Amino acid sequence: MGRPKKEIPSQHITTIKQQYEKTWCGAVYLEKKLINTHNLHISHNMIHRVLLKLGYAKHETSSKNVENLGYVMSGRILYLWHILIIIIPKMDGIFVLF
């Protein structure tokens, strides 16, 4: 069911491989780079599929399955995104560093 997948021409695969080996960047940036240098528009989804096939990229799992708390508790130090909060119980103080 649905629309059949497009076959990726071997010329596109070689240009994507050459450009990736020059720049070592992701699919979205490679899309822009291919438009500017080769005047060739390939969607970043197709570029990502080629990078997966060549082994340059890896498939990431969905973040819906991972519990995202936004902080990591390490001993008595609480890292909250960009604010470092240090809790020292003996001195009865909380210090906040930006």
C-alpha cells in the first residue's frame, strides 16, 4: 500500500559519498551543500537513507520511549539544563551558578 519508494541513482550515491567525505556533516547540511556546489537538489531524507546504507549514519530510536526528566542527579549536585545547583547540607545553603 502507499506510494512506491524511489530508487536512488548511483550517481547521487557517489556525489553524496564524496561530499560527505569532504565535509563530515549531517544530511540537512549536506542537502544545502549539494545545492550550492553541484546545483543538485536531493532531499535530506534520501541523503540520510544513503548515509545509513553506507554506514556513515546510525538509526536513532524514538525519544518517546526514553523518559526525559531534564536533569541528572549526581551525588549532591543537580544539573538542570544550563543552571548548576549545588546543595550543601552542612552549610545550610544552596548555591546557584550560571
